[in-house]
Amino acid sequence: MKLLTSTLVLTTALPLAAFAEVLEVQKVTEDVWALVGPKSQRNPDNLGNNATFGVVVTSEGVVLMDPGGSWKGAEMIDATIDQITDQPVTYVIDTGGQDHRWLGNGYWQAQGASVIASEAAVADHKDRQSMQMTMLSQLLGDELAGTEPRYADVTFETGHDLTVGGLTFQITHHGQAHTPGDSFVWLKDRDVMFTGDIVYVERILGVGPQSNAKSWIETFEAMAAYEPVHVVPGHGHATTLEQARADTYDYLVNLRTEIGTLIEEGGDIMDAPGIDQSAFAGLEQFDSLAGRNAQTVYEEMEWE
């Protein structure tokens, strides 16, 4: 395979359909790539892969950060990895509880890979699987075929070290962030941090009922303490810690600060969408998510 630039766009027809330009392959550093999916909603074209996935090639196989949002989504990732290496995927790390962080597990297990996730993530998978499958059936239609919930082979409470081909992946579940079981993965030998949904760049993050903004801030701080040179986020291109902080951490801090002031002044949840989030208006999907995020954080802080 010949890389003409630092990124390679998937342009070959995959076995199931023509999925050209769905996943962009971004070279991060030696042995490390980011597969950057679209930042829009899940649909039959992206097969639930509207996220960023991490790939590390070792002499003993590929370690994949997150399996894809469906069986066919995992096939798409597999075909994309084939453009990078002939090595098989031997380990998959589920970094959280969103559908694209685990519903492709069954595909990889069928290929012989072992799946690793935090205990909190697996509990979340079990709690929300029916809701997620129902949502995906509406968004993907027939392209959801073959997808069935499959859980991790190896689980851990707060930390797990995986060594493959001389590279050690330090997996940490520090606390709830976008989902209850979010983990970050530190690859010290390459100075790379894979964050899953702890970090969003280029698009606004989503605070939902499964999230906790206060704990999310604390989890980000724990991740940032490693001072990684490279950050592979859950959404958006691989980037720097500086941009990760600007697009995720600063946004969460602003949300809680503004909502805290609103509560102190006697404002109610209907006033929450009016708080000042203008510094982040340049992030994609701002108009659709900013108001909802504010109301969700209002509800969270009301009960603190």
C-alpha cells in the first residue's frame, strides 16, 4: 500500500456496498492510525461508524480501539485496516458504552479477536442494548443485519494492562464521562492517548442522561495528566492535547459555570438553553446540541 499523503481515504468497494470516503485513514505516528468517521448522524451509508477508531499495528497483530457500530460497520473497519496492514486484529478495546464502541464486538470475536472493556462499560451495554438496537434499526434499516449484542471477553474494574508485540496499552476507567464506563488507553511507547468519548474535537460533544459532566471533567484531567503528544479522540481527527482541552474540557467547564450561575440567580431549566455558549459556536452540531446539553447539565447540578 502506498500512502500519498498523511491521510488516505477509503475508496475501494467493500463487500457489502460502495462505502467510499466513509472512513478517513489518518497516520498519527509510528504504528498508529486513526480511522476518522463522519461527524454526522448514524445512517445506512456509515453503518453506525460516525466516530473515530484507533488502530495500532504490532508484530503480533492489530489492537483496535472500538469495534464499530454494527456487524457491517465492523466489516467496514476490517476492510479499511487491510489497506494499512496484513496483520489480523487480535484485540479490541471497547472504550465506552455508545453503540459504535461495542456493537461490532460480535464480528471481531467471530474472527478470533479478544474484546476488553471496563466492568462499568459492560453494565452499560447490558442496560442500554435494547434502546440502542431499536435506535439503530430505525437509522440503519436493513444494514443492521447480523448485529447482535456481544460482551467483552476480558473485563476490569479500574485498570488493565495489555502487552502485544512489545507495546503496552494501559487501559484506565477513571470514572463516568460521556457514558458510565468510559476508558482511556495510554500507549506510552508512542506517546499516544486514545480517549474514546472522553474527548470530542471539531464537533460539539453530547451530554446525555447517561453522562455526568462533573465526573467527565475529572476524567479528562486524569487523562491529560499523562501529557500525551498525540490524542486520538472519540470524534474528530487525531490532534493535540491543546485542541482536546479547548473543544472538550473548556466546553464542559463553561457549561457547569454558566449553569451554576443560572441556578444561583433563580433560573429554571427552561432558561438553560439561553446560557452563553457562544465561544463554542464554531463547533459542528452546535445548534442541535447546545441547548439540550445545557438542560441536561442543569438537571445534573440541581441534584448535587
